[in-house]
Amino acid sequence: MPGTVLLLAASPLGRGRLVDAAGVLPVLAAVAPAVLSGTETANVVELADPLEPQAVLTRLRAAAAAPGPLTVYIAGQLQLDRKQRLPHLALARTTAATVRYTALPWHWIREELRLRSAADTALLVDLHAEAEAWSHVAERGLGSGPNAAVYGRVAPASGRRGPGEPAYMKAVATLLRSGHRPPLPALHEQALARIAEAGAGRDLVLAAGGSASRPPFAHPATRPGRPEGHATTPPGTEHAPDAMGHAPHTLAHDPHAAISAAVRAGRHGDADALAARHEAAAVRAHGPASDAALHWAEVRADLAMFAGDAVGSCRAWLAVAGVRLAAGQAVDAPAVEAAVDRAHHQWGRIRDTARARELGPALAELRLRVPGRREGALENVRRQLRQLQAAAR
């Protein structure tokens, strides 16, 4: 089965640029697709200094839904938005004041990968971070969740004139140009060794689950797959605070892997049945508004989308948003915004006009409370709903 590779290099075009991220793309593009992916054949998508976060999300979503192994290479810079203090990948038009609307929220990446298995999903990242984002990652990691193996480094702003360079990613690309892709833990260590002197004492190293450590670069300390003291979040709690659990993530007991396999085989009913059992168990154990129960409700909403059931997916996302709001979550909380955005997206894909009219008022009511990041989202719903209602007369 062919693999999929997404090459994403992004940084602001103005004075706020910390790294010349796109400079690594020619080196990566010189690597054979099969080597980038670690599969016999691969499809490669390249995004150089994209302008719109929604456009990046569309490409990421398509890559995450593709069958076969997925490898995502990301070079760029991290910034925190001023309102929620969450890390974002800055894009070409991002400024300090516009992060929330012009940058890609890092949690979107985690969200898109949640139905995949870490056994066939990998992120290699080379990120430069402005001061506040640097402190955030040092304290909390990147929060990439248990569904992808994450390798790379986060470097602080250099403080010198001009942007820095994605040295780690260039080292990875140079190693891969040999025509051989070693296991990712070994590739990661070899790349770290190549940039050891430049990053001594500064860089945060990411290995396996997105956690951060600061090893002595003279003797690279990241062990294959897992740094000292590393732990990942157990399935079903990736939306919970760090304190909710640190049991090692065991692929052998990962229901996400079984669900992903069923979806790829076209057994959508089996996938939903398995997710439904986990959702029911989470509801019994923790209640319908618990992180675990909401996670499985969201998985089922995505499964309906993969099955082509836009009505079911929209209805499920509306329900998730309603539960989160009823539980007291803020209207601009990332999980709330994501649920309403996904309900809106699926509503737009409903071909049965009667069902679209039925769900439209509930979506409009939610959009009134949760406007989201896209300007005009509420008016978009109202306009389409008026058209549907006019057509029914």
C-alpha cells in the first residue's frame, strides 16, 4: 500500500520571521518519495509558506484520511495566540496580533490524526519558538496525542539578526538523500548528532509522543522511541489535562488501530460498533461529559464522515458541541470551536434538503453562540438555510 507524505514549511514573511522554513523544502524534495515515506511508493504533498490555515487544514485532513502510512514533515515557528495562549504554527501572513486568525492551531494537527494509529503515523518537526511559545512547550510539550510518533526539536529564537535555519530538518533530509530511511528513532538520533554543536544546551528534543527534554547534546540522550521519564496519554483521554493519566501507550491494546483498519477495509459498521462500545463504557464509568466519553463521541462523528453519512456526522458534532457547552466549556474553547466547525462543514455536504433544513436551525443557534475563527460563518448558515426554506415553498 502506498504511503502519504506531507511536507509543510511555513513562517511569517515579515519582520517576525524566526526561521527560513521554506529553505529546507528543496532538500526534502530531492529525496525519493518512497524514502520520505518508508514505503515502496508514496504520494507527496508540498506546502511552502501557505497563507490560510483552513487551506492547510484541508490538505492535512486529506492526508490523514488516506490509507497507508502517513509521514508529516513540519518546519516552521511556534507562536501563542493572545487570547487562549495556545501554540500555533505561524503562516505567511501571521503577525503577533493576528495569530488566532492567520496561524494554524497546533491542536488541529492532533485532532486530524486522532483516528490513526501511531504504528503508521509519524511527525518529524523542526520548530523555532518565540519566547512565550518556548516556555509553553518547555513546560507542557506539544500535546500531539498518542496517535502519532513525534520526533524533532524546538529551538528558541536565536536573538541574532535575520532568521535561523531548520538545521534538524536539513540534517534529516541530508541523511535520507542516501536513499535509505532507517527506523525513525535512529534517524532522529543521527540528525541530532549532526546538529549537536549548534544546538548545545538550547534545543528541546521531541521523541515518540511530543514530550520535551533538554539532553546534553555532546552525547545525544534520546533513546529509541522514548526519552527518559517520557509517558503518553492513554487512549480516550487525549483531551484531558496532563494530570489525568500517564500510563504508557501500548499499541497492542489501542482500539484506534483496529478502528482505522476497519475504516480502510470499508467496514464502517464494524468501526462504529467498536467505537460505540468504548463510548458506552466511558459514559458508564465517567459520565457523558467526561473527556473519555466525548472523545469517543467525536470519533464516531468522524467515522460517520468517513462512511459518507454527512447527516449522521453533522448530528453527532452538534451533540458534542451541546454537551461541551452544557458542561460549562467556553464558547471559544478549542474543542467547542472544532465541534461547531465540523458540524458546519458536514451540514454543507448534506444532499438531502429536508435533512439539511431539519439540522440548519440547530447549527445556526450554535453559530450564534460559537462564531469560530472564520468571518461570516453565522451568515453563511443563515443564507444557506434561507435558500433551503425558499426551495421548500
